[in-house]
Amino acid sequence: MSASVDAEDRPKTFFHPPSLMMGAVAVGFAMRLVWGGFMPLPRAVGEGAGIVLALGGVSLLTQSIRFFLEHGETLRPDTPSTALLRAGPFARSRNPIYVAMALIGAGLGFATLNVFILATTAIAVALLHFFVILPEEAYLERRFGAEYVAYKTSVRRWI
């Protein structure tokens, strides 16, 4: 569904999601530089799991961004939405871009055996949930009404 757009009618998010996730990885990396320590996993297991998670995240991110742009939507979460996307990656998750970012962060943590990156990624996901996703959902419900409520009941927030 498309709708006319009022520039003031937009989600009131508190974070820029890519900056939050990149910052989480950077903080986790810095923490390990300061405190050291590795995950108690065989290197091959951590690297293998990390590569699979990160590549899966990159693939999902690429598909989601392509789908978003093909439908005339902007990637900025603090701008008005003109359409409710329910197909492609958005048919399986209401937030495939955020799922992809979480997979990439977790993948980097496992691939480098860095428990701090896993922890900071988990914290960033919690911050995304409360300060980006919930405001976005409230906005989309106001903007698209019953259509969004139906979508919300049929498609999971994460996976």
C-alpha cells in the first residue's frame, strides 16, 4: 500500500542503526585489546560459524536493501514511509535489515573468537529493539493502520 507522505509524520528513533551496530563491534574489538581473552572454542569452529553467520547476514542485508530501494523506500529509519513492504525478505521478518546486522556482528564475534563483540552486539540489538524498532512499529501502525496490524500478526519481528 502506498500513502501520501507528510515530512513530519515519521518514526521518532533514537539511534542510527548502522552506526549503533558498527559502534558495538568497534567497542567489542577495543575491549578485547584492553582486556584480552578469547572464546573457549576451537579456532576452526569459531571461524567457521562466524563466516557462515557473517556471510548469511551480508546476503540478507543485500537482498533487503535491494528490495527496499526497488520499492522506492529510503534506508533512513527516521524518514516517512510511503509503502508497507510485505514481500521478499519482509515476508519472513519485519526487520530483515536489523536481523542481517545482528548476524554480521555475531559472525564477526565468532570469527575472531571475541566474546566482547558478541556481548556488545547483543546490547546493540536490545537498544535497537527498544529505541528503534518499537518506535518504528508505533509509527507504521499509525501510518498504515489495520494493514500493518495484519502484517504484524502474520510476520515475526525478528525471525
